[in-house]
Amino acid sequence: MNANNPSQPPATLVMNAEAMAEAIRRMAREIAAAHPSMDDVVLLGILSRGRPFADRLARHLGATTGTEPAVGTLATTLYRDDLRAGVRAAKPGGVTHFDFNVTDATVILVDDVIAAGRTARAALDEVMDYGRPRRIQLACLVDRGERELPIQPDFCGLRCFTGPHDHVSVLLEEIDGEDKVLLERVRTGDDTEADAAGGDAEA
């Protein structure tokens, strides 16, 4: 059971360290195949877990192609439309930092999870404030569905479609001391009512 809420089922392990490592290697191979030359490719990791994920992708790309792309960091909080609209409050975080020119480059935005797509949209807006890339692509370790904007990852490690109240947690060795992806299904009042009625609610 969930220690914070005993009524909820326990989190499910959907990727262990080995599965995550293989997903990252596969994504690196797909990126390399899509870009015969890595000379103009740069990676921008979206804080917080997108940055170490981007570093790993860059190392694999270097081993695969012989050219390791430059990596930078994006802190997209102030570019989110739901923050500007007052839907959510700003949380303290890191800062954007990269020491390369994005104009005419192929920029690959890297994040651990994509859901609504609003973080990716914020990243697009921020990158365009720094220059005009030739192309912008998106790489995400986990796509959990629930999209609110027409934004899709070009490179994806795992598609794990979830409900709006579920939680997907990506743990990375660099931040959390271990590698794994957990899915926590959150039961709502509607779920409880469906169980009481015999579980005949529409899936």
C-alpha cells in the first residue's frame, strides 16, 4: 500500500535500471540515425531531471557517432502559460545556462516525462528567445499521455498512458541515487463508486 495514503495501491515499477539504460541507448541510436552529422546538434535538458538525462544521451551519442553534442540547461518555469495565467504557483528551481549559439542549430529538448505538453511548449518559447534554430526536436524518457497541446516527442523511451490523477516518478542516479520509473495509480471517488457498483464503469 501507499505509505502516504493506505487506501491507494502501491507504486508499480515500470522500468528498472537495466530497462532505463537500454531505453536511453536505443534513443541515442535513433537520434544518431536521424542525424548523419552531429556537428550542428545540441541538447538542452529541461530541469531538473532532463539535464542528467541529456548528459547521458550526449555520452551515448559520442560513443556511437564519435561526436558528443554540447549540452545545456533550460529552466522553463517562468515561460509556462499556466504560471502566467495564475493556474499554478512558481516553484524555486535552477537557471537556464548554455554556452553555445542555438541559431541554425538542431536543438533537441530533453525531459524525463511528457504529459500535458506545457513544459515542452515553455521550452520552445524560451529557446526562441535565444535564437532561431534550424530545427527543434523533443526527446522524453516517458510519455504518459494526457496531452493538452499538440506536441509529441520525436524520440521516446517508454509510452505509459495514465489517468489524470496518476503519478509517474522518474528516479535518476545523479539526483536520487538510483535509476527506475514508478507508476502510482491514484484511486478517485469515481473509482470507489465503480467498485461499489461492481466495477462496471467504462475503462
